[in-house]
Amino acid sequence: ESKNHLDMKYYALNTNIEHLHQASAGYQIFMRNFLSNQNHQNAIDNGEIVILNCYRLDKKSETDNFIDQGNVQYLYHGSKPENLVGLLSRGILPPDYVKQIGGKRTDFGYLGSGIYFSDDVISSTYTAPISEKGSRFIIMSSVSLGKVKEFTKIQPLLQSPPMGYQSCKGLKSNQTNPTDFKNDEYVVFNPKQTKLSFLIEYIENGKKK
């Protein structure tokens, strides 16, 4: 493809994408936030995860329209490689809107028709299939959770958070508190509570599968 054609495709995404070199200040900021999760620190130390590339994302429309409800956290959203162009061009959207524009939902939403995130990459892996070259892609987003309503039981009919709350969370099951959720799941229903921050390309177990 010609450089002009590639430039046109890039600009059509309406997202500034910057590859971060490992020695850059931007990469160090990313790693500081990434490794603040002890699961990530352990996975890096054990070679369970190897980060191949990291890209800083800046979508002006998201930044301009971001609704800060408080409690802003970096959370993770896995995606099929073929869906990345859509995510970068439109942002992460609720499944009902995706269906309106011709897409389809591929998973059952335990907490209704919202935008789903995890607080660690490892539990997001099942939503990030391996690409043709053997790596996976995860988006790290800034998510304004506000006041979070916690659930232990599946609530598939939710269209919005309960009154007085700005997001929902499915609590991970454990021996002392069994729930319907295999992992912690965070859900917001308003896309203006999210903005793209980083795109991470990684492999598992220190090798491509």
C-alpha cells in the first residue's frame, strides 16, 4: 500500500497512536501503572507475560466529552485483533449500539448491556484471542467508575446502574464468598465514562503460541 493510503487509514481512526519505546518517559508511566497491580508484577517476574509493544492512545473526542464521575481507574478490555480498527475509530461502545451499526455481540453479558472491563490483563485474556503472529492485544482505558454497585449474582437485564450508582461490579468468587463471577467484572453503561489510554501487545509464557 502507498504511504498516502496508509496515512488516510490512520487519520480515519481519529485517534493519535504513539509507539512507546521502553526507554521513554511515556513507557515508564505506563509500566508504573501496569505494575501497581500485584498480579501483573508477578506475571512479569515469572515470565507468564511478556510485553512486546505498547502504544499510547489519545482520542480527542473522548477527552473532550469525558464525564468524570470520580473514582477513575485504569482497567482492561480484551479484543479480537480484527476488531481493533473499530475500537480505535469509534471507542469502546455498549453492545446494543454495536448491534445498531451492524456489529454483533459475541459474549453473554452477566451484568447487562454495558461496557465490560477487568482490573487485570490475565483475566481479560479469554476476550483477547491470539493473533496470526501469536500475540494478544488488550486496551487499557481510563474509566470513571464513580460509585460502584457490587453484585454476587448475574443480572443480565441491566440497562443502567441502579439509582445512585454510576457503575456495576461483579465480585469474583472465592471460598469464603462464592458468587456467579469467575473474575471481577466492571461495567459502565455510558461510553463517555471511558477513554482509550494504551494499547498493549503481549505474549504469554514468554513465547508465541
